[in-house]
Amino acid sequence: MRFNLGEFEEIVLLVVAAQNDDAYGLSVTTAIEKELKRSVTMSSVHTALYRLEEKGLVKSEVGGTTKSRGGRRKRIFMISSAGKDALLQAKDARTHLWSMIPKIVFEGQ
Amino acid sequence: MKSQSTIQPPKLADRFFNWYCRNELSESIQGDLHERYDFYRTEYSPIRSNYLYWMDILRFINRHTLKRTSTRRTFIPTIMLKNYTLVALRNIKRNKAFTMINVIGLSISMAVCLLILATIDDQTSYDEFHSKRDDIYRVTHERLNAEVNIPIATTPMPLGDRLRNEYASLEHIVQFRRGFQGEIIDNGKAINLNGYFTNPEVFELFDFELEVGNPATALSEPNSVILRKDIAEKFFRDKDPMGQDLNVEGLGQFKVTGVLKELPGKTHINFEALSSFSTVASLEKQEILSESLSDWEKLSTGWVYFNFKEEEKLADLQNTLNRISDESYDEDSEYEVVFHIQKMTDITPGPLMGNQIGQSMPNFFIYGLVVLAILIMTCAAFNYANLTTARALTRFKEVGVRKVMGSTKGQVIMQFIIEAVLVSLFSLLLAIGLLKLLIPAFESLNMSSLLEWKLNPDTKVYIQFFIFSLVTGLVTGFFPSLYMSSVKPINALKGSSGPKMGGIGLRKSLIVTQLVISIVLIISSTLVHRQIKYMMTRDYGFQRDNIVNIALQGQDFDLLKPELEKLSFVEQVSGANNIPNTGQHYDIDIRKTVSEEAEKYNYFAVDESYIKNLKLELVAGTNFTPKQTEEREVIINEQAAEALGFATPIEAIGGNVILGDSTNVNIVGVVKNYNFMILYMEIRPLLLRYNPEEFEWAQAKVAGANPIQELKELESVWAGFDPNHDFDYKYFDDQIEEFYSMFYDFVYIIGLISILSIVIAGMGLLGIATYSIQTRLKEVGIRKILGAEGKNLVMLLGKSFFIMIVISTFIGGLISFFGNKAWLELFAYRITFGYDILGIAFLFIIVVGGLTIGTQTWKAMKTNPADILRNE
């Protein structure tokens, strides 16, 4: 099965996988901001998450209540097996492409 | 952490978010948002945090988060349309009485609105046939130092030439000059002709077309005239009018050089004939017309219309006009004038102006009508909503079932709006029928003939009517449908009473307002009617039965009088310059000695038969000496005797007064006061002067046994006497009534509006009565089981309405008492504000209220308690 992951979707999916069982909209947003030093809006992260869910790459369930959110529950996102496949595929594709770069390209630096 | 979470993000933002966001997502997203907001607060100022929060919320609007309403998908449920129409028709059929009330109420309001629509249409249809209508302008003026400062449509005549010579950008300049009017004796009949002098360019600027004649030359020669087609036919019948001579009395001989085609529409420039402008100079030289062509101070003789050659340079022209007025008028003089430019399409309806060239409806009148129409329809729509929601209780189950079967809120709204539109279309049919009845009544008003109202609705107007009724249906159906569609199916099917309707207090006060308005209108129209009746039938202090007033039309009274008196049924004939109590009056300066300041007194020029003929009572002195050749005697009324400083009428006899500049006359008699002027005013000092020269009327006292025969004989005497003029007569009492009947316009209009308001208020009452009784049906059932009698129940249900009616009568009575007192007090002779009027209005409302509430109460009482309580 072929997956078409956009660049931003791939990052979001990676973060969801990294935060294993603790990923929700805001946490993914802050992680991207902190780790990649890249500014993203919360809504675009949410949108990416919904799109990933529509594609079946993540699953979501409603978590327990926390006080800090005014009693509102989090929607926890978890990577699905299809999501894992998609990540591996993407990684493989990159490694494959990396391997095709002649050594000389980077040696000049 | 805890202290932070007490800081709440802006509430409005949250409300907005919850409004647009899907319920499934809103909780988790809002949680994130709040968490983020807490973070903002630790980093930034509250204002910046709030701003960021708002931005977050706005950014979240996208296709994932927006609510998905099913109405979006099936906005127009085409498949269901047939069903909705069917159900609506069934429903209309099943509740015949209810539908009737709704349709009647709506259609009466609608008919009035249609009338207003037709009037507006008629009044905005002026000058549409001119192809240059949007490019034509005219110059108007305003006198800066005049007492009353309203814009005037006329301009001084020299302005036309100044513009022609000094301002090259104008293409056509057309001037109209007053004064082309006079009698034309045709086949022994005198006919009045009214028109203007104008220049040939009139055919280029305006779309007046000639049926015969050459537009380029028809108005170039002096003393040529073109006639409107109907006028030409009147004068020349089958003959070819071209080249014929027309003798306009006072102006001279004119030659017909053209006949105007019938106008395709209305125009604000009203004329029967146009004469060449080149005639004016010679007429002014002969002093037949007063000098105007070079007189800048003759501000009311003419009008000037023009258009621009290429582009419109309004500001540029205004500068030229300002320069011309600066050069032509002294500053600070009485005649300091400024000129303005007015677009022809802004003339009628347009601003209130003096010296209009034809009739013109002021635009505020149109705005007033529009506001009235909106008010009427708002009331009608409110009542429709009130009635429909009141009856909605019976239809909750239907809505419930529909919803269970998968109907969405939007579809239910659609259904009820379609129903309202259908009712509204039915009402339109009835309203058009009513309109057909209203139009003749409306056109017979004196007012409407003044404004040339021709309300013949054409296709365009009917299309407007149709659109209007569609919109009415949409608006009236909107609120009931919102209410009906908010039913929760589970409640509806369980049989509970449906969603609560808030604001019963608001509805009650609205009804009280409607009732108050109806009461004020009923009382006012009754009062106006009574006052007019009173003025017409009151004893004026002079005889007016069986007197025929014959207009002399320039004939010699002394010759006519013996001819008329030869008839056996004519008792006597007197002459007068004016008919009392018909709104006209003449006055003259009077003083006792030359050194005194003169005062103005009303007078009638009469002869020695006048006092006897009108049965005036001489309280002192004698009648005029017959056949005076010079004015030497005067008779005054008691009021004048007092005003001149005589202690008693007898003392006045023999007194000497000076009339006008130097006419010395002796007071020979004093008549008892009588109402010679409109009853609006107190009796003023009056002079009866012996002055046959001024006579305009012969007043013949007839036996009155056989009016038709008498008139015939009078007419044959007149025909032998003056074959040129038609016999122009009026019965004295008719003439007075005719004058007062102008006031009936008000009675008609107020009467119509009061009927309308009663219908609207009645519908409102019915609606609220139905609603409140339906909601109390169970209570009534229980009371009946516990042994309540009919009259107790009537008391129970009717009490609050009775209180409403009493309150309205009280408020309405107060308002109409003070409101009507204000205008009644302007009348010197007036009726009193009787309690009977208040009683009539109260009774009227009680009857209307009793009928509406009574039927509902009766229905509630008749229902079997078992039926109502079965569900419990």
C-alpha cells in the first residue's frame, strides 16, 4: 500500500508517534514549535490531525478530564498500524534517495 | 496552575466558537485553546493574550470544524414541495374560520398597501416618455431675504437670454412664460384656454410631438399657436385645424400652426396650448401683458429648462448662475436671489416648491406613505404570527411526526413559510378585489383630482403586487415557522404543550397599543364627521333654501334681473359679488375720519334686495335706497357697529365712514350678526356695500315647488340672454355643502384607517385569546369536573381581556380627548367632546373583543373535560 504523506503531515505523524499515547492538539503544536523551531498555528495542526485520521493513519479517543482545561477532556491521538507503515515507507524512501547521492556531492564542503 | 485557570478567556470568543464549531470537536479543541490561553497569560499582557486567543479561534474556522447543518444540503427540498403545498392546502381547508380571519385581516392591510403602492407608482411615473429625461435640468431660485424661504420653480425671463449668450455648453434652452390664457368664443360657447408661450426648441428638448405641423417652424412666427389634440377637436371638430384663426379674448388673434400628438404619459408641464415666444414682445409692448422680458425682479413669470451639449458641467454652470445673480441683484435688497439647478426627474415627486409649472407631489408625502405601509404590514405580520403560533398547539404532533420521519428543522421552516405564502397569495386576490372598490372612492376625493391621480394598475404594478405578497408571506411566515420548527419531537408526541412562548406581557402591551390606536381613530373620525355635519347644518343666520345662485359671467346684472323676475316662480333676484360661507372673502379699508388709521373689514357688494332675499334681520335703520348711481350708503353688522365704537346699533345710524381712499358713505342700517364666513372663525365686522359694479352673482329666490321645471326656465332665460356662456348655477345650500365636503376627505381617510386598525386589533385580540385559552384548557377541564359553572369560567377566561379593553379605553379616551381638543379649539363654532363618543368607541371595542374572546371562551367551555384530561 502506498501512502501519500505531505511534509507537514509527516512531521505531525512523527510527533504523535514520539509522544506515544500523550499526543493531543496542543502538545503536538508545542513540540513542533520547540523541537523544530518552526512556528505553526494550532488550527493547522488540528487540521492535519483530522486529515490523518480521515486517512486512517491515526486513531483518536477522548481522554480523561484535567483541571487545567476547565474540565474539558483532551482528544488523544495515537498512531495506527497504517500510520506506522506510512512512516516507515517515508523513511525508507528517504534513505533510498540518500543512498543514491554520490559521495562527491557532499565532499566538496 | 489553579490560579491561572481562574483567569477566563473572553466569553464572547467562546460563545462565537461554540456557535460555529461542531459539537463533537468543540470540547477537545476548546480545551486546547484554553490551555494555550493560560500559556499566553503567563507570557503576555491580558490584551495581547485576548487578541491571540481571538486569532486562534478565527483560525480554527475550516471545513473540519464548521457545523454541518442538513439545511445546507437540502436548502430547497424540491421533492417535498408538492407535499408541503398539499398539506398547507388541506390545513387551510380544514380550518376555514381561522383561514378566513387570517386572509381577511391580511387582505385588508394588503389592500391599503397596494393602494399606496399604486399611488407611489402613479406619482413616480411623470415625464417618463421624454427620451432626454435624465439630461434635462431647470433653473430654480430662492429669495434670500423673503419672509418664507422656500425654493421657487420660476426664474426671471431675462435669464434665458443671459444663458444663451454667455454659456456655450448648453444645447437647448426652453423658456415657458405664463399668460397665454383667455376665453375663446367658439360657436357661441366660451371655453377657457390655458397654456404657455415657449420657443421652438421645446420640441427638441422634450418629446412633445406634432401630429400635424412642422416642429421647426410651428412656433417661430408671432401669434402662432399649437393645440393639444383634444383641445383642437373641441374647437374645430371635423375641420382641419391647421391655419385656422383662434381669437383668444384679451390677447388677440392667433393662427393654429400645429396639433400636438396625444402624450404617451404624464408630464409635470401641464398645458392645453403653446404659443410662440416671439408673441410675448409685442404683447408686452402693447401692455396687454406686463413687462417681463428685461425685468429681473419679475420672479414668477417663467420657467427655464435646458440640457447640456456634451458632458454635464453642473458646477461650472452654477458658477455662471452665481455670477449672473450677483450682477443682476443688489446684495441685501429685497430681491437678493440665488439660482439653483434642479434635475427634471427630481421635480415630481420632489421637494416642496413654490410656483410649480404643474401639479407636483412633495416627496415627504411619498416617504410618509411608505412608512404607513410598513407600519400596517408590520402590524398585520405580527398578528398573523400571533394567530398562527396560537393555533400551533394543534399542529405540534404533525411537526413531531415529520421530525421523527427525518425532517430537518430547515424543512419544517420551509413548510410553514410555504403555508404563509399561500395564505398571503389568497389574501392578494381578495386585496386586489378590495382595491378595485377602493380606487374609485379614492379618486373621488377632492385631493386626488388636485394631484391628477390616475390609479390604473398596469402589468408592472401587478407584478409589484405579486412580489409584495410573496415578501409578505415570507416575512409573516418566518416567526411562526421558527417557533414550530423548534419543537422537540419527543415532547410533541408525548402531547405536552410545545415550546414555551416567552413574552406574553409584551404581546399584551402590543395589543393594548393596537386597541388604543383604534379607539383614538374611532373617536377622532366620529368627531371630525360630527364637526363637519354641524358646520353644514347649522343655522347661519341667513336664508339659503330655494335660492339659485347664477354666475353672471360678465353679464350686466341690471339687465338680467328683470328678465329673471318675469318668471312666475321667481320671488326676487338680488346681486352680490361673493357667496357667503364658501371660503372667499373681499375686504376694504375703513376709517371714520381721514386722520384715523384704517382697518380692514370684510364686505359684500350687494343691492337693495339682498337683505330681503337672504332674510337678514335689520336691527336698526333701513335698507338701501334703491337705484343709487353712486355709492353713498352702507349697511354694517352688529359686530362692525361695536368695532367702530358705537354703543348701540341705533347710534350707528347716520354715522359717516370712509371706505378705501375717499369714498364717503353713510351708515343707513345695522343687520343682526350672521355667519358670512366659514364657521372656523368668529363673526367679524362686516360691511354690505351698495355696489352693482362688482356683481358676480345673481341670487334668485325661487318657489322650489318644481325644481327641474324651474331650472329649465331659468336656463332658457339665460340662453336668450347670453348665448356664449353656459348657464352656470348652483343651489345656495348645495354650494355651501360642496365647500365643506372638502373636509370629508379627512373623514374618509381617517375612517378607512380606523376600520383597518380595528381589524388589526381584533385579530391581535383573537390571537392572544386563542393562545391563552388553549394553554389553559386543562385548567378549564379540571374546574369543570370540580363543578365550575359556565359563568365562572367566562369570568375566569375573559377577565384579563376585559381589563385590557378597559385600560385601552381609558388611555385611548385620554389621548383622543386632548388630541382632538387641540384642533377643535381652532374652530370658533364647534361641537363638544361628548362622553357618548367615548361610550360608542368603548362599546365598539367591547363588541369586537367580545366576539373574538367570546367565541374562544365558548369553545373552551364546550369541550368535554374527558377529552382534554385523557392524556394525564
